[in-house]
Amino acid sequence: IRVEAPSGMGVFYGLQTLSQLIEQNRIPCITITDRPKYAHRGFMLDCSRHFWSVDFIKKQLDAMAFFKLDRFHFHLTDGGGWRLEIKKYPELTRKTAFRSHADWDKWIDNGRKFCNPNDANAYGGYYSQEQIRDIVAYARERYITVIPEIEMPGHSNEVLYTYPELSCTGHGEGFDLCVGNPKTFTFLTDVLQEVMQLF
């Protein structure tokens, strides 16, 4: 068996092809010349609406590698919950990492309430910065780039629940951060500086 490529990524994908050829412990005699049709081949996992464990995410990264997908769109924040530890704003995960219903529609129908992890029927969780670093490193070993999604300025009712002063009324109504409020830009800058260090 000979696998040749101009880069480590190419060799990695060649080995994925080889593993896909195995059937009943046999490999056919074949020559394959291959290259990606698209530079970015992505998969998105929405962890704000439906929280997943680190082990589950790693399983998805393994599947992505097997199918030669190279961009992992990691949806971490949205109205359904804030899933990323931000050290400068610990209240984000303390107050909105868990919600009152696992079912998205039932949660909306019951007033989009957040709760404590010990409350009955609490659903959710969040990733520590150490867990994020672990996921990013695991992905990198499989030649996958992780792209975090941090919702802004819309879809931010979880932020407004925690920091109502960032809403246009100052009382936390709505779903959008107030772009006319200088505190909004301080908040976003602080958050994105931590995000950039992780990713």
C-alpha cells in the first residue's frame, strides 16, 4: 500500500480513503487519485439549542474526519443558552447555561425561562475554556478547523437576561443587544477577545 500526498492533510485523507476501502478484512487492488472538490467542507452543530457532551462532539469530529469534512461550525451561543465559559462574564453561564425545558418548542411556549442546574427538569450545560481547548486540539489533529459562532447583536435574549442594561430599554426586553449603547461594544470586545484566544 502506497499513500502519497504533498501535505500531512493529504496523507491523513489518504488514510481515511484506505479505511473506507476495507471490506471483510480485505482491500481491493486499486489506484486512486483524489483531491477535495471544495476547499471548505463543513458541518454545523448547534449546542445552544441542544447541548452535547465533549465525548459526543469528539465522536462527531471523528465522523467528520472519516468523511473528509474540514470545517466544524460550533454554534455556542444563542437565545437557547450560553454554552461557553467567559471568565470576564461568569454570570453568562451561571444564569443561562440551563433552561427549564429540553424541548425547544416547549421552552418557547413556556416563556423562555432559564434556571439553575439543580432545578427539576433543568436542561443544558456549558463548556469550560479547558474543554474548548481540548476540542480544538482534537479537531486540529484531524485537520479540522473549528469556527465558533457567537450570536450578536441579535438572538441574544440570554445575554439580556443576564445583563439587561445591554438592551435598548435597559430592562432586558427583546432579543437584540443595543448597538447604540457603548457598554454593548465593551461587552462584545471582552467576549470576543476571550473567544479569539480559545480558537
